[in-house]
Amino acid sequence: MSEQTTSELQTQGKSINAIPLKTAQKWAKRWTKQEGNYNKHHHVNAFLIPKVDLLEVLVEGVDAVRAYIGVDDAGVEKLMIVGTKFNPETGIYVDMISKTLGNSTGGEDNIYDFTEPCPPASDPESPLNY
């Protein structure tokens, strides 16, 4: 996790922990096809999400956010967050993702991979930690 603040990142025109759409699609597909049954990941009961990354997605002018579950190349469960905009005609919150498969640093929309699975990033004293 970075020590930079969201305002520092905005001034620099950067987003941290953003991943390209192609990577997000690969991770989501892996979750759905290879790991599809959540019970195979029973050791993950939460995700730790850094504050700076939540702030980054919120400054995109979102109406809501949507979380997708994936598995990265190292087999680590990931929660990928995208901003959404409400479409009053359809009543659907539409993902703010372009259909192109580029790198987020090249002007693409951001998909945030800013999570750590719990465990190991758990609070051992939490009443929700079973």
C-alpha cells in the first residue's frame, strides 16, 4: 500500500493499485470457471481495503461501486472495485468501464485491485473473525 494521499495522487494524475481491464477479466474468469465454488476459498472471510483506494474510486464521481471477485496469477483471492453510474432509464447501475483492453495508465477507466484477503490480513480480535 502506498503512503501517498489521494489528493497527492490527483495532483499527479495517478491512481495507485489500478489494474487493466484485461487483467481484471482474467482474474474474474478464473474465479468463475476454475474456482467457481466459494467453498473452495473458505479460508477467506473478508478483504482489507485501504482508505486511499476507496477515496480514489469515490472521486471518480460514482453513484455507487460494484465489487467483483477474482483470483490473481498467484492464486490469491481479490476483490476488484469499479465505479458505477445510475441509468434512470433502465434502473441499472452501469459499470464505468470502457470496452477496450488497455493499461489503466494509458487513459483507461480504473479497476481497483486494492485488497488483501483475510486471513492473513485479519483482525484476530474482531467478533466477525471466525
